[in-house]
Amino acid sequence: MLTKSQAKLFFLAGTVIFSVLFLGLSIDTHLNRVGEQTHEENITEGVIAGKHLWEENNCMGCHTIMGEGAYYAPELTKVVERRGVPYIKGVLMSPTPWGEHTSGRKMVAYGFSDEEANNLVEYLTWIGNIDLNGFPAKPQYKVEKNN
Ligand code: HEC
């Protein structure tokens, strides 16, 4: 059993140690990890222009990136890897609301120019290369064994 003063010391020492640890890790995250994991050296003019288009057109009103946004339309963090550039440009430049599902949900027909679509693709490519510690998780499909 701890005495009252031992319990006090235990509480204070624990609080101090974990506060210092928390502050140290937070500082490390901001000074080192964010730049490294986001590959900030790859932020080009195109990526920035794409990010502005992303904001101005409220893509997050329907989509998510890194899980942030609305859950109406597909998650776009790894969309470049999943769909490839020509497909994405087709969706972004389509003059008619694009959709392949019977749910009735359609992508907005923004009719972006080639340059705008390229900027958005550059932005989505940069997003897709961020080291997110494994997010989004890849689905574990059941593998059938061939006997
Ligand atoms: C009003 C809702 C809405 C908004 C706003 C919206 N989208 Fe979409 N988008 C959709 C829906 C719904 C789909 C899926 C259509 C389908 O698969 O049939 C889609 C599909 C896509 C796809 C293909 C995704 C895939 O995995 O097939 C991309 C890329 C995309 N949108 C990018 C954007 C960008 C960039 C913006 C902003 C400039 C944007 N969207 C704004 C509804 C929206």
C-alpha cells in the first residue's frame, strides 16, 4: 500500500514524465515527421493550384481525403493508384454528370479544362503519396486455395 505522500509523489512524477514525453513527441511531429511523411518537397505549383480547386469547388462536400469530409462519394486518398490518371481526368472533364452505379449518385459535371484536371490530378497524386501509416487499410480478401 502506498502512503499518502508516496501516492502524491507517484502522481506528480507520472504527470511530469508523461507531460515531457507528450511535449517532446509533439515537437518532433511538427519539426520532423510532418515534412517527412507528407513529402513536402513534392508540393509543386500544380499541387497548390489543385488544392485551391479542391477548396473552391467543395469536393469535400461529398468526398473524403484521409477520412476527412463527407461520406456521400468515394474516398479519394488513393484514387490515383486505384483508378489511374486517364480515368480520373475523364471524370473531372466530363460534360455530363458521371456515374457508373445504379445508386443514382453522380459526380458533378464540372467540365474542368485539361490544365485544371491536371492540377487536380497532381494534388491527388501528392495526397496519395503521403505516408499515412497504412491508412486507408487494404481490404483482406479471402484467398481460395487451389488443391
Ligand atoms: C455533389 C457531390 C460531389 C461533389 C461536390 C464532388 N463529387 Fe466527385 N464524385 C461524386 C460521386 C457520387 C462519385 C461516384 C460516381 C460513381 O462511382 O458512380 C464521384 C466520383 C469521383 C471520382 C472518381 C472516384 C472513383 O473512385 O471512382 C473522382 C476522382 C472525383 N469524384 C473527384 C472529385 C473532385 C476533384 C471534386 C471537386 C472538384 C468532386 N469530385 C466533387 C460526387 C461528388
